[in-house]
Amino acid sequence: MSIKASSTLFLASLLLLGTGLYFVTQLNGDQYDEEFAYKASGYAQASTCSLQNIQNWTCGTACQINPGVADIKAFYNSTHQIQGYTAYDQNENMIVAAFRPTVTNLNTLIDLDYFQIKYSACHGCEVHRGFLLAWKDLQNQVLTSISELVNNHPDAKVGVFGHSLGGALAVLASIDINNDVKHVDYLYTFGQPRVGNKKFAKYFNERIGNIYRLIHNRDLIPHVPLRAMGFQHEGTEVWYNEPNTSYQVCDFDKDNNKCSNKLHSFTMKDHCYYMGRDICEDC
């Protein structure tokens, strides 16, 4: 099943239950780094490729955006068909972790397992059960690999990236990397669904810096699971207009109604188009 089809099913079910050059004008905020966000979109998209193409860094545009990537380890777990990779970007002096979005029916079932369960790292924190179970599939491998990369590159920054389901996994991965291995310097996600409750968002925001959630126009996935179900986003929203020619940066630490939450209708057609290109495109 394609990313677009799987995400549409995820969204529909929840509602029933309740590359070229481009130029962008910034409307608000001065900390968001759009050039870095473009690089982040390449890291995120590369996670959708075959394990061999990730390992060899031969994944078309997604890999060409970041040509300095080396020391790559690609991971796949068949329990929930979760995929991701870790690597070191020599040009950025940055350790990278990135995770794949929804591409299979089993991934969609994980998306739909949105019941909140206790997140043991903080009192009163709860998170999406499916996302947490999916992250647990790769947790040990990813943390071990990040630890090895930190030992090899002790002065490197750490960045975590993902699109859609991969963005949710990036959130859970980044807090564990931050708590158990090394401080996470960057978390950039694209079309990411909500992961946890208000206490989780607060806990997260107090520990991770440079958290930017990019939302393209009326992309529907960032608006599920619903706030009425007790979910709240972490980090800062960067909301792009339909042609990707301007963006609005909203307040940190809460779902802000000045950005995409002020909309009353949403669509899946905006879910794959970020940074001026289709990041769901096959590698």
C-alpha cells in the first residue's frame, strides 16, 4: 500500500471514530532554518528507500541533498514493518537518525492503535500506544548505533528526522537518545501526527531544543489523533501555504490556533508535498 493510500485510511478511520529551486518569504519568526529543513527532508525521505539503497546511499534526490552521509546502518523490524537508519553526515558534522512513514497495511494498523498508554519516563505522561510499540521494535538497535557514532564522533551534533509515522517515531526516538546517549540538537518532522498528551509535550519541550514540525497547507495527518482525545503536539509549528512560497512560525509549547489549527477543512493531497517537492516519491 502506498504512503498516500495508507495515510488516507488512517485518517478516515480516526474521523469516523471521533525537485527544483524555489523561493520562500518568511512571515514570522527568525530561528527556523529553512535551508536546514530542506536537508532534513532529504534525511526523512531516504528512510523510505530499500535497505540496500539506504546502506549504499543511492536513493536519488533524497540522498543527493545530503552527499556527505556515511557510516550508515539501516534497520528493519518485521513485527510492525518499521524501518529507519542511523548515519553520520560529514559535511554537517551531525549524527543522523531517520524513520520511515506509513507504507504498509501493518503500519496503518499501528497508526490506528491510538489509545493512550503510560509513558514511564515522566509522571502523568501518556503516548499513542501504536507509535510507542513501533518505536520499541527498533529502540535497542538505534540507541546502540547512536552510541557507537557518538564514540566515533564525540563532537558531532545529533539530529532526528521523519515524515508522517516516521515523524512520530522521531519524537519518541529523540527523547530516548537525549536521555540515554547524547543531547539531541535538532528534531525536524514533516506531516507528523500528535504523539502524546499535554504532560508529555511539556516534558519533551523542556528537554529537546530546535523542534520544528512542518505542516504543508491543509495536510490532515498533523491534526490526528484529535485534541479532543487528549493529544497535543510538542515543539514549534512551521506552517507553509499551498504553493510553498511563505510560512508562519507559531508559538512554542502548545497547539497554536494562529497556524494550521485555525483551518476548518483538511486534505490528504498536501501530505506528501514538503519543501517544494514530493517526499513520498519512490527512491
